[in-house]
Amino acid sequence: MSSSPTAPTSTTGSSTSSGSVEVIACGALAAHIREIAARRGWPLVVRPLPARLHNRPEKITQYAERARSSAPTVLAYADCGTYGKLDEFCTANDIPRLPGLHCYDVFAGQERIAALFDEEPGTYLLTDYLVRTFDKTVLASLGLDKHPDLWPDYFAHYKRVVWLAQAPTPSLEAEAQRIANLFALPLTTIPTGVGGLESALATLLEGIGGVAHTANRSAPVAHTANPADRVGATGVEAGHQ
């Protein structure tokens, strides 16, 4: 694992632009955040952390600390399997984070995700990012590319695959179906768009004075052009996405 976070990306040019706000972002959310910021004209500097940290959530605070600067900052993570450690980091550094246990909550809403698990606890969740990177972020990271015989040890208790789709396309749909076929389970697709992420991010930025009041907010976007335990998508344990 790299000893330093990925280089920052500014949505408004230089990463040292005056008046910019820094967003320490999960690598799985960074592209969505860049698109939202560009569309909304928000002066954000996005500092993505490796998405593979979802399999090592105990290291998220360490990487976030390294990425932090003196600029106004928000953390584009939910709790993400840290069991309150991110909240301790945020409180100590006066940095707000996204709501919820996982990014699933941000995309689809906490009540909707809770209802999915109440309906079927053995639900395996996908996002667009996970659909695109499944072979690397799941199969390879868990060693299943070299030891497929371990599949039942990780996934035997799942009963269905649910894709929370931010910007569904025919190619992503085909890939999501391929993943469901690997599980030999049915696929359910729930379009979410990025409106939940956009709204949550706007609230964080307003809270630190980084953007104007949401009275001027554009309507949530249904789809973008490109962009506690639960049963989740990437980790060995439940719900660590």
C-alpha cells in the first residue's frame, strides 16, 4: 500500500487557488465530486484517498491526516467501517464528514438502505464504481483471482445482488449482471443518481462557509454523464464500502 495519498485534483485550476475548500474524498466518490463541483462552480480541491482503504478501514484516519492541510476541509466519507474512529478524527480536527454508515446511505438514503437489509439481510451492494472495478477492488484484493476456491468463505451467505446505479449505461448493466452471475444470484437495479451525494456535500460546504446557501442550489441530478454492521460490497465483514 502506498505510504502517501493520491495527489490532489483542483476543479478550478491550481490546487492552491485562493478561497478554495479541500475535500478529502474516498477514491470511489472523487470522480462524482469533481463532476458536481465543476457543474456547480464550487472552488474545491479534491484530495482522493485510495479506494482500496475500504478493505483496511482502520487506515482511513491515518491517510486522512496525511492529506489534511490548513485550508477549510470536509471529509467525503461516511463512517465506512471505522466504528466511530472517523468521527473522533473529525471532532479533533473540526472537519465535517458525510452522513451515514457507508456511501450506500449517501447515494440511496439511510432509510432506503435499512429497508433493503430488513427485507433481505443477505444483500450484496454495488455502486457504479464497484461495478467498474469489481475484478480489482474485490476479486484481486481478496485474493479470489488466485484462489477462487475461497469464494464460499466470503460470499456463501449472500442471497441477492443490488446495484445502486448512479449513471446506468448498457455496458455497466452488462457488467453488473456478470457480477451477479458470479454470485449465481439475482440482480436488482435501483437508480439513485448523485443527488444524495450532491445534497450532503452542499450541506457540509455550507456549514464551513465554503459555498452559498442552498436556496440557490440546482435541482438534484438523476444521472451524471460520467462520473453498526451490514452486509456490504467490498469487505470481508459486513457493509464496509
